[in-house]
Amino acid sequence: MPTRVVIRTPDGRAPGQRGLQTRQKLIDATVELLATTSYREIKTIDIARAAKTSPATFYQYFTDMKDIVLETSQLLVKKTNTALNSFEDGSWSSEGLSGATRLVDAVLDGWSDHLPVMRVLTAVAAERDPRFIEAYLAATEPIVRALTAATPNAEDKELVHALVSGLTSVAGHEDAESVQGLSKCQRRRGLARLVHAAVTTADA
């Protein structure tokens, strides 16, 4: 039987039902703000205001901006694991370009409601923040497993790393209508071709 995860406040308390609802409102407000505002520009007072509560209430549940963004990333991790559950044996690669397309679509569709959070994880992890690196690795680990299963040689690790970087990069522009004249569909298709080529090369 899975262990039940108990949510704790910064001072160690387990919030009641009403507290959990307030906490969730703060998380939802954060995700909405990240969709329209730079992470660096958002203040805790902005989140509190959007959640129709006070900064003092915010600090009852989170220590700072980083803390709440990392909390929002937990759902992203769950969504990625669910989206790629059927890809982890590597059998998708035997379908050729069709399998690579399915993989790319599964990742980007799974992230569709969490793209702002993924962008923040990628950017802050690149600045070598240990907690964000850990969160980024957790969010991309299911992709690493799916790709590694299709490219099982040890020397292909750098190939897997490059493909994961490509997926997170494309995710950063996923909600843009056009990037360098390419539509969302074209960008996904190009990435699927890259994944297919990489897997084919690894098998050769």
C-alpha cells in the first residue's frame, strides 16, 4: 500500500481541509501568473492578491517564490510520468517516425498545462540552483528512461541528453503560433524527425 504523503507548512504543521484549499489557490494563482509574467517579476504579494488572500497567508504555506514554484513542479512530474508510462520499454522506436512522433506528442501534450513551470525549471536549473536542478531532473526523468530504452548503449547518454534538451527547448515555444516561420505542428514534426534519426543512428 503506497505511503500517504502528508503536506506540511513551513513551521511543520499539517493544514486542515480549508488550509489545503487556500494552499491550492496560491499554487493555481502562481501557475496563472507564470503564464503571462516573467518569474523574476512576480512577487509573493502578486500571488496573494491573485488568490484573493494576503501575503501573511502566503507565508503560512510557502517560504518564498522558489518554494511555491518547486511545489507546482510536483504536478508536472506526475503528468510526465503518466504521459510516458507506456513508452519506457523502448518499443515505440520500432514504429519508426510514427513512434518518435507519438513520443514527442506525449511529452508536449503532457506538459501543455504546465509549460510556464517547465520554462522556469529549465531556466533556473541552468543557473545551477540545486533545488531546481533536482526538480528539472525529476520532470525529465521519464523522457530519459524512454529514450534510454531505445538507445541502450552507454555511449548514447550524450545523445539522450541532447534530445531531452531539444524537447525542453521546443516546450519553451510550444504556445507560440510561429517561431522563425514554423508552426507548432512543424516544430513538433522537426523534433520527431530528430528523435527518429537519433534512435536509428544508435541502432546502427
